[in-house]
Amino acid sequence: NEVVHATGYTTSDNFPTAGNAPQTRFGGIADAFVARIDHTIPGRGQLKFSTYWGGAGTDIAYGLAVETGGRVHITGYTYSFEFPVTSNALQSRFGGGAHDAFLASFNPALPASEAAIYSSYWGGEGVELGSALATDNNCNVHATGTTSDTRMQLQGAFQPSNNGLPDAYMATINVCQ
């Protein structure tokens, strides 16, 4: 594959954004980012899509998954009370504790105003961290991470209560609904 995707975080206010970036300005202490680099021309990469993603606090991305059709998903954690969320977010407000996990999904082929197709907090009064993602190419994102919360939103849980600090979680979320 000659297209590379990357995620992480930046503390730079002049990080390069490209393509249909939904957030072109640095938000706070540290912002998550997601980037797509095309290497179809040998020896020369071209930044096709790159965006900041975060609020005024610290937002760090750890996990990334890419669908065959080009949608890109990231997860990590946020300290931002005004983290950017979409109207279809499972959780639209910071849950409390030290930080919440987040899941954000992008379709770089859409205009900048629509490129963020899903963004949500995931957490409660404990400490949550999103660490890895997988996708089935049908808008279902499988997210894993850790939580110390004892009241997470659960459906069909194999283990319905927290048995340690922290516990792992796995969630499947359809980001296109």
C-alpha cells in the first residue's frame, strides 16, 4: 500500500493541515492529529489529509484504524471539556475523572464541514484511555482501552462490573448512524 496513515499528538500551533481538514487551528495544550500521506510518486510523499482534533486541554491519540473505503478512525484520551463532538455522539459531555477516552472518525473525501463523521467522549467518573481500534469496513468500529470507572455504559457485557483498577473494555460502535 502506498498510502500511510498516522495519528498521535502535537503541541505545535503550526502543524501542517491538509485536504478537507475539519480542524485547522491548534486547540490547546496538546491536540490529537490524524494524517494521510500518499507515496504513489516514488521518493516523494504528499500530505493528502491532516487535521488537528481536540479542545483547549490535552488530547492524545493512540489508536488508528482505516477502512478500505478510506474512513479513518482514531482513539485516545482527552482532558478537554469542550472536545469536538458530533451530533451522533454516544456521549457529548466530559464524564469526569482525570480524563475520558474518545473515538473520532473522519471521511477525508467529504468537505471539511462534514469530514468529521463521528466524535464522542467515552467515560465516566473514573479514568479512561482509548488504546486500539479495528473496523469491519461497514462503519462498525471496535475500540479497546482501560477504565477505572464503575458505571460505564454497558450493553451485552461479558463482565458487567469493574473488577479492578483499571479494567479493560471493548466496545463496538457504529459511527455512521
